[in-house]
Amino acid sequence: MTSKRILIVDDSSMMRKMIAKILQPPKHLVVGEARNGIEAVQMYKALKPDIVTMDITMREMNGLEAAEEILKHDNQAQIIFLSNLDEKKYRHEVEELGGIGFVNKHQSKEILSIIDKH
């Protein structure tokens, strides 16, 4: 398994810490943490991570809008969406956008199996 460089995007600092803990070395390297979609787009361009974990609901710019911007900049971007929202409703949007996965925040450890496939 190759270690991946990951950008975590979530408006909750507690959630960012939890995701970082799941991804911690020796598995993966967290290269940055963004609090909203605007920061996510800027950090993606600056850090060029292998994978982004993206919250959907955030102020200023939500995760779907941020992902759209990131994918315009880099159509190979690998984005995993995390949310407590209605999975059925958002899974379709995530797939249409080109996300590589959708994980319910209560099953955050599933991020690892998605990362391992990519």
C-alpha cells in the first residue's frame, strides 16, 4: 500500500482531528486541513494532494461547489465526500461530479478502504 498525501476539508475542527487520526502515519500523510470550500480550493492548488476528504455542508462554499472548482482545475482530482446527510440523495450527485466515494461520518474508517482502492 502506497502512502497518500491527503487534504482534509471539514468545518468542524473535531471532525478534522478525527479524520486525521484515522489517516495517521504510517498509513497516510495529512498535508493540510481546510475549514471551508474556499480554503479547500486554494489549498488543493498549493498542496496538490493525492486525495481530498470533503465535507458537504460548509459555510461560504459547500463541498460540492468546492469539488467542482477543484475538478475544473484538475480533472484527475480524487475526492471522497463525508457527510451525515441523506446518503441516497447525495451519492448520485457525488458520482455525477466524479467523486471517488461517499462515506457517512459515523463510518469514517471506511475512508481507508476507498483510499486503498485508488
